[in-house]
Amino acid sequence: MKRGPIFCMCLLFTVVIVNAQSFLEKDQETFMYEIKYGWIKIGEAQLVHKRKGSVIALDVLAYTTGIINWIARLRDSIHTEIDKITYKPRFSFMNRSEGKYQRKQEDHFDFDMDSVYISVYETKADKRGHTEHESYHLRDSTFDMLSSYMYLRSQPWETFNQGDSVMLNMFYEDEYYTFGIEYVGIEEIETEFGPQTCHKAYILFPISGTFPEKYMVKVWVTVDERKWPLRVEAKMKFGRAVCELVEIY
């Protein structure tokens, strides 16, 4: 992944892993998350999902809080519309504001033509904004950021055994990334909602300078019909980053 504080990546890995069935229970639902590095709160996130006919609309907003705003201010938002049956993306819009870096991008997915058409509006400190239009070929099992997690979350986790994995291609900005999960098992954790029995899994993505090892990010999802995404934890060079569900309404 390119650019951006690690806690934001951690956040996005968590908030979009929402049970597909829960989208059918309510026309709209909001999940609130808190992000900490060690004991210090560094940001918050909000996931809103809406049912709109044949699509599911997802909106994610992630932002820094407190003193972190003075050190490394971040405010990222993503809107994606996903087919309710296949979980394939139809349209997405991303607005990233990270210090002096800004990127706005629209993606239009055409699976009949096996193409994704992107428009990029990018502003940096040393130049004015400009617009770029590109087309990319869709690979097998292609999803964007939010739809990839929706697809993975729709898998039958209750049938998984330790070591089972699901992998796919995630299109992000203008590149493909191999992304997936590897199932670990059942574990009970303490949460804002009391003790919860959860599915535990590793999040898998390419080795990078940020995550130089394979098993550095873990996620916990409740073992019940709600399957709430409760927590994600990333092992860092010094300490750990944690994103945790604190409110649902």
C-alpha cells in the first residue's frame, strides 16, 4: 500500500469486514471505531452502510484526533457501491487528505467489458491539481478495497478449519494487490460490549516495509448471527496499533 499512516490501513481493514447478512436487516447502520497506538488514542473511524435497491452503499471516514492532528493530520473517506448478490464493485470514490498529500479518485467498474475506468484528481504541495483518466483490465476475482472485504466477510467462516485461507485481487488506486485472510480459530476476548466469542483470522497482503512479516495483522469477528467486526490488531516495530468497535447505531 502506498502512503498514509499505518493506523489508517489498520482501520480500513477492520471497519469494512461486516457480515453481508446484516446489510439486509436494516436500511442503514453505523459502526463507530476507536484507533489507538499503545494506550494513546490517535484516531476514529465511522462506517455507514445503506441498502439502495440492488446495491449496498458503503461510506468509510477515518480521521486523526487530538495532538496527532498537529503531527500527522489525516482525513480519508471512501464511498463504494457494491452489487448485493456478487459483492462486485460498481462505483467508488476516494478522497485522501494526509498532510500535504491529497488524492481524489473515481473508479467505474465495467465487468461486461472487463475494465475499470479511473479518474484521478491529485493535488500536491508543488503543483496545482490536475485530472488523469486511465483504463485498466480487470483480473480474475477483482474487487476494490471495500468490496474485497465484503466478499471475504460473506465466506462461510463457521466451516473453516485452522489454516484455511481465501485470496483475491484487490484494485487500489492504480495497482493490484493480493489480499485475503487465513483462519486461526475461535477465541474469547474482552470488548466494549463485554466478553465475546470470536472468529480469529490473519489478514494477508504483500510483504512491505511497514509489515515485513506475514502474520502481523489479526482480526476478530463475533461468532453469532450478527458477526460484528470487533477488533483488529497490527504488530508494529514498537508496540501495536488497535482498532476497536465502540458503538453501533
